[in-house]
Amino acid sequence: MDLFRKLLAERATGSLKVFLQEIDVRGLKINTFEELVDYLLNQSKFHDFNREMIYQLLLDIIDPKNVEEFINLLLLYGDDRIEEAIQATDATHFSKPLEVLQYLLSVAEEYNFSERDLLRVLLKMLLRKGPEGIATSEKAGWFASIDRPALITTLVIVNSIIIIMLIVFILRKKRKNEQNGDMA
């Protein structure tokens, strides 16, 4: 769960980023992605970020190329109620995925689905590629800024030098022992 919080914090900006960096998901007993996003939505009333910023953050991670792709994902992962709401409008009116989401939130009651239903669909989209889909920006750790092929090349060279030095050391020690054996 903390990995997801870190991913959100990495992609977020401003006060939402600060908030995400400071919350303790374990201490708050947040165990699912849905609980974390729910918590953020509830906290938006009390902090210097809004619900739209949270939804935009999720959309940034889902990363649809355009409105059409986002609508196709909604149709794929949503249920009949969300599909009806989408079919009831002209998709050409939307210039970005967030506008589609805002539309769906505004007609949710009319089509008998909730914000939570929509949130679950977004989380399904987010997880559609499995752990790799979430971990794309997760290059955490000591070697985060190092190019992987360059790291491997460097490790091979360093290990080769160490092996050569060990061989030279063993050969020198062997020669020294042979010379000491000849003197005795």
C-alpha cells in the first residue's frame, strides 16, 4: 500500500504531493488502493487540494492518450450504468479525460451509479497492466538515477578487475612460497 502512496506522491504536485508524502497509511490502517483514494477525497475538504486534483492524478497515472481511449477504457471496465451514461452524450464535446469524468460524476445519480463505482472503475484501469503498470515510475532505491545497461557494464568491468587482481595476488603468493621453499 505504501508503494501506491509513493507512486501517487511522485506524480502529484503542490499541496497534494506534500500531503501524500506525509501521511502514514499503516498508522491510518489504510489497506487498499480504494481506501487510500477515498481517504484523499475525504481529506480534500480539510486541506489545500481538491477532488479534481485527485482525479487528475489518477488520470495521469492511467495515462489515456486521448478522450476516445479513456472512453473505451470506461466501457471496458465499467458496467452497464456507466455505459448508458456515456452513450447518452456526445463524446466530441469533451477535450480531455477529466471532462468525461466530471460529466459522469454529474450524471451519476441519474444513471444510478455512485462516485465510488466510478472510483472502482478508475482503479481497475490503473491496475490493468498489473504491478508493472503501477511500478513504471517506481525506480526507487540507490540506483534509481543510473541507466540499467550502464550499471551492468560497470559491474562486469569492476568484477573483471577484481578477478584479475585476485589471480595476480595468488600467482605472486605462489611464486613467493616457491622461492621460500628453494631457500630451505
